[in-house]
Amino acid sequence: MPTFDHLYRCEESVGGCEVITAPGSPASSYAPTLACWSIQTDYNSDCTRRLSQESPTRAVSTSSTLSSPVSDTNTQSSDRTLTQSLPESSILLPDLPSDEWKPVSWPTYVNPLGSHDNPRDYKFSVVPEVGRCGCSVRCSAPTCNNALNNRCCFEGNCSFSGECSNSLQLNPNLVLCARGSSGYLGMTAVEMIPKGEVIGEYCGYLTEFGDLKTRAAVDNGCHMLLDTPTVDGKSIGIDALWCGTMMRFVNHHCDPNCRFLEVRAGQYLTVAAVTLRDVLPEEEITVSYGDQLWFICRCGWWGCQHRHLQHL
């Protein structure tokens, strides 16, 4: 299935998170960068270890004394002994909260959606139907005829009536979580999710976003630009800042396990998240948001594309 290479997201400051904005960019291990629209706490994750005479929160005492003779195979020096003493010191280590992902409730500031909030406001060209996909086993992105033509499965065009991994249904093996050390939101897998499965639809409020070639570099909200214009030539974006599905919480990683694809069904056009490889239990769902990010990438991957910005 061809990739969807022109996704654009921009975000205003939410929950006290300072956001770096940049021009729109195309969309492109397991220490993912936390997206800037997630909730954060006041905890400073960059606190450093330091020596101090103050009462430590959690002190680690370092002392060592070697007073027994050191084994020496040289017979000419068998009478030698060595005594070494190291000074004692106390190293202050902060009480770090757990860095594990923990399930959380849906945030109150986001209205949950099952489909786009206003899908009838804009019309897209109709994709001709070619009958059912013809799959003899449960549809998957690498083999389903619908998926290979960027069409999602539904009751009318699928041998399994849309009850397959190429439909837009939310995968039941996903859970919304928060990272203990920061409070950032993300999405993780409860059980293994195979490669090539559609795990959900990126929904929100459809809004006109101007000409793709002349669009503004910065916009309020959280937008994802669609490649396909409307029948009257308008460029449309999906605004998921205040309403959306679980896909709005997917964070960035330079070596992601999923990707966003623009898919069609008749006159309906949307964006789906598809797994690039098998996703392991408790692994975070991640995508790449491209080469020109509007936030600082902290994915920690050895091949990070934005390592030159890590000092910021």
C-alpha cells in the first residue's frame, strides 16, 4: 500500500507545554518522542545528580576499603601488601516517578469521536466500486485488493463485510496511557498487533486550510492536511485538537511502528493508521511526523533524524 507522505500537524500550547512551530512537512526502539499536545506535569525530568551536605532524599553512600593482600603471582614480590581507601560521599538521587505507561481515562478537554464531526460539509470525488475484495482469509493491508488501492473495507465491498483488519474500526488491543515520569499521554498495545493492520481512523473536525502551496506556516489547533482536494479544489485539514479518536494521541518516533495513510470508500475520504511491523504487547504506538518537526524530537533512537536539535 502506498504511503501517505503529506501529513501536517501543528499545535498550540496545551497543558503548559511550550511548542515550537515550523512550516508544514510530510509525514515520515522504543523510546518514543512525546508529542507536544499531550498533558505534562511540573516534574523536571532533567534534574541532575549532585553532591551535597544536605539531608538527601535518597542517599547513596559510596565507600570502599581494600585491606587484604593483593594476590601477586610474582614470587619476588610475594611479601608485598596493598591497602587502598576511597573517600566517602553522598550522591543525591531524586525520587523519580515510575517511567512506565499506565492506563488513564479519556481527557475531559477532548470530545471523543467515532467518525469525522462534519463529513458532509465537504465533497470529494467518488472512488468507483469494483465489487468485493475477494479475500479468502481475513483481509490485511499487504494482500487485500481494497487495501492495495487505498480503499478501506466496509460491508458493501468486503468478503468479510468489513469485519477485518482493513476496516476503520478501532483495534480493541489499544489503550490510552500516561507516562509516569512526565504525565504525557500516548497509546500502547495490550496484545500483539500484526503487521499490516489498520488500527484506527484519525478523525476530527474537517476544516478548510487554504492552498497546499501557499498555506500559512502556523495555525491554531492540531491539523493534519489531506492530499486530496475537494471536488471544488479546496484543501482540507482534520482538526483534532478538541475532538478526535485515540489516533490523535499517537506520538512521534524516527523509527515508528505505524504510519498514516489516506484511504477512500466511495465519496468518503479519511486517514487511517496502519502497522508497519508487528507491535509487541505494552509497546507504544508511534508514527513519524516527517523531517521538519514543530517540536523537539526526543525519540532516543540511534538513527534519530533530528539529533542535531537534541541540545535545544
